[in-house]
Amino acid sequence: MQDYLVRRLLQSIPLLIGITLISFAIMQLAPGDPMSTMISPDLDMEAVDARRAELGLDQPIYVQYFRWLSELLSGNMGYAVQSGRPVLQMIVERIPATLLLTASALAFAYIVAVPLGVISALKQHNLADYLLTLFAFLGISTPSFFAGILLVYVFAIQLNLLPTSGHYSIGEGLIGFAATADRLRYLLLPMLALGTRHLAQVMRFTRSSMLDVLNQDYIRTARAKGIHERVVVYKHALRNALLPIVTLLGLTLPALIGGSFIIETIFAWPGMGRLGVNAIFAREYPILMGLNVLVACMVLMGNLLADVMYAFVDPRIQYS
Amino acid sequence: MDGSVSGGKVEKSAIAGHSLLQQVWRRFRRHKLALGGLVVVGLFVLMSVFAPMIAPYNPYRSFTRSDGSYASWERPSAKHWLGTDDVGRDVLSRLIFAGRVSMSVGLVAVLVATAIGVALGATAGFFGGLVDNVIMRLTDTVLCFPVLFLVLIVATMVGPSIYNIMIIIGCVYWTRVCRLVRAEFLRLREMEFTEASRALGASSNRIIWRHLIPNAISPIVVFGTLFIAEAILIEASLSFLGAGVQPPVASWGNMLHQASSFVVLSRRPWLWIPPGLAIMAVVLSVNFIGDGLREALDPHQQL
């Protein structure tokens, strides 16, 4: 197990290098270099060239890459163009909000999807299965932003039950339980909008995984021994069916984080996604690059965690 | 297919009756939802192709009121079935023309993605070794980036024209096709027919094109179909954020962008509900078709 962990960690090193290479390459697509945005007509070109040399922009591209990489490794992601604040700091302070949103969307998706998937599998080809399948297809086919604005339209505007955007009531001075309840009210709609698509995927996956397991010999053995059907389903089958679902987590993590970019924008949720979308319109390339590297690393870590968890819960996995 | 054949042709048509395509079609037909999806997508495609004839007005024409001001934000009426937008353009006409943009972006993006994915996946799976290792690490790396964010950034940097968006989505989305084709090739290259053709002196090139790719085509087709749905969603998301297809050209995504205004969202639902429903209808139908194709093409399901 320990060997496996070490090897898995070592395997992610080339991926980390790859992530920095791709991010750096994308940065080269930006029109001009960072200096070209700062040139005013009355600036003399010698000063510009001197500044370019100072920033290393006159160096060959691979030298620039290694410079950028060494800065990155020491925790310097550059500074925002408008505010001049360190990019790393700007991103890090947005992480908790994004984590809260994605984690609750994940939790919502799994808590609802797994039981529904099991029902769908047990009632295969029944009305319930048919309806759930239809629902899953609808969930997969609805753009998350359309789901988001529909939710706002129905629950916030028409029914006036929940707030349209933001993440807590400002100026109410709520404390304790009231404050938590208030935050939950703000969390509910974005969580639903982000989680629904995921829910549909997990449900379909649970269904097919469950069907696979129910056809296994050991399930027939368990039934033949006269074990109660409920025990067979929930103890023997479900536990085994849940294992591959852990891998689904790793696969859908990028989509979930990508989805949070849109959902955060719709609901004015103060997370990384909204920072990113604002940075796109403000042409804040340093922020975009920082986000790109950081988000990719987060996905990498998520995958690593999912793999390790999978190896941990499934004793059949071979480490060699 | 054709009943009135005579002599030697009878046998031929009997064989043709069991051609792979006909078998697939027979199994596909059983999947009612997929069949329904095919009809809906067919209608949308016809609508897009014949948009200039179907659309009641020019999608760029701004209607004016008698006082010369824009006839903006008119409610749905007999004249404008889906009302008018902020500068008095007919929403229904824009919706019809937007279908052209949204669906062709989806289709071309998938063609680009499939081309890249098949090329890389085939190379990795066939040659193995170091080549395989490098390509798979590249794939793993690209998979770490959320597709939407990557597309957003690149589109911002190179400029969001329709063609750029098609190519960018394709260049970001090849990874899963690549993995799929590689896995198929790893399996197929160990099969006896591959060995046999190699023994007969066939070149690698010939083996790949004549034997391996035709055998790997079913999963590629299924994935490609499902990707069209994904690509349409990505384009819509991009345009919804305002970083995709740019006005005045209409796409379903950028028509929904108007809903980011609170007034439009709350009081003028006719502007944003129809394009949203159009996206859902097409994507849902494409997903149904993909599901039907999977069942029809999957050899394990053969009775």
C-alpha cells in the first residue's frame, strides 16, 4: 500500500510539469507581451526595452518558462494588473466559497442519486426505472446555466422563497443558528443548479454498477442460501456496487469545477469561478494563468485522492 | 430492400438485407426514444438548413414603431410569435438562425476532436512503448483542466470567432476519444486477424486503416454522437457568459445571455426560455440517439 502511494505520487510529477507547460503555452497565445499594454505614446522606446530586459521578456522562450516556473514554485503567481495584488492571495481567499459550493453540490448529488440509482436497478424496465431514466437524460441534457436561471426565475422571482444571488444577507448582523440558516438559503439554489447534472450521471452509473453486481455469482449464492432479499441488496450488492462510483468522482471533478464557473457567475457567488470569469472580461491574464495552474493541480489532487480511496476501500486492487 | 429483383441479383439483395448497417438500423429502430430523438434532430437540421425560407423575418432587422424608435421588448404577438429583443429584432427568426450556429459549432468541434483523438489514440495504441507513454501523459495532463475554463481562456486570447470556437472546443475535447481509441487498438492489435495480415506482409499503415480503424468505429461513433451534445452545451455556456459567439450573430447561448439582466430574467421570459428549451431539445435528442446507437452497435447486445 505504501509503495502504491509513493508510486502514485511520483506518477503525478510529469503531470504537474505538463500542467505548467500547457498553462505557459496558453499564456503565449495572448496578444502582445505584458509590456505592450503599458506603453503610452510618450514613453521612449529605450525605456520600454530596458524594462523588457529587466522582466526577462527579451530572453528565449524556454528561459522565460524556467523563470516563470521558479517564481511559481516559490509561490509567486504574479500580480493582478488593475489592483496590483498578488494573484495567489486573490485566488486563495476565493477557495473556501468554491469548496463549499462544489462540496455541497457533490454531497447533494450522491445522497440523492445513489438511492435513486438502486431503485432504478431493482425495478429494471419498470415504470419507476423508465421515469428515472428519463429524468437522468433530462438532467444530463440541461445546461447548468439554464437550470440555474430557471431555478432563480421560479424560486426566487415567482415564488419569492429564496434569494436570487449572493452568499449571505448583508447588514442583518445574524449570528449563530440564524446565520447558518441564512447561508443555507443562499446556498440552496446554486447547489441544486450545479449538482443536478452530476446527480443524473451518478444515478445512471449507480444503476449500471448495481445491475452488474446483481448478476454476479455471489449474489445468486446469497439468494440461494435463503438470505433475506433486503440483506442481499443492501449488504451484498450495494456495497460492492458503490466501489466503482469512487472513480466517477475523479472523472467528474473537472466538469464540476468548470460548472462552478458558470453557476458562481449567475448567483454572484464569491468563489474562484466568478474571479475567473471577471478576469476574462478584464483581460487579467496573470489571474487567469494562476487559476489555470491551480485548478488543474486541484483536479490532479482530487484524482489522486479518488485513486487512493479506491485502493483503500477495494481490497481486490493490486498495488503492483 | 428492393423486392423486384431477378436471377443472380436475388442472392445479392438477400445478403444486403443482413448488411451491418441494416442490422444496426433494425436494432436502432427498437429504441423508441432514440428514434424520437432522430426525428427531432432531423427537424432542427432542416430548420437550420432552410432558415432563410422558414424564418419570418431577417434576424438582423430591427423593427421600429411609428415614432421611429426601436420596437424593443414587444410581447409575443401574432406578428412576432416570440416577441422582440432589446433592439426590436424578431426573436423567433433569431432562434431559427441561431440553430445554424449552435449545431454547426457542435458538429465541427466534434469532427476536430475526433480527428485529433483518433490520430493520437491510434498512434499510442498501435505503437505502444515510449510513444504511448508520452501521448497518454499528455492526455492525462489535458484532462486535469476543466474543459469549460480552458476553452474560455483560449477563446478570450485568440478571439471568439465562430471558427475559432469550433477549433478550440475540438482541440480541448479530444482526450476521451484518444483514450477510447487507444484501448480499442490495444485490444485489436492482439487479435488473430491483425497477426494474419501482418504475416501476409501488410504494412502498419494498411493494418491501421484497413483493419483496426474499421473495427474500432462503433465506439467512436457512439462517443462522437454523445460529444456533439457536450460540444453544443460548451458553446452555449461560453456564449451565455458572453465569451463565445458574439452578437449580432445569434447563437442559442448568447440569446440566453440576455437573461443576465434582472429585468429580462424576471419580466421578459419570452426572450430566454425558448433558446434554453431549444438547447435542451437538441441535446436531449442527441443523447437519446447516442444511447440508441450504443445499444445498436454494441456487439454484446446481439441476440
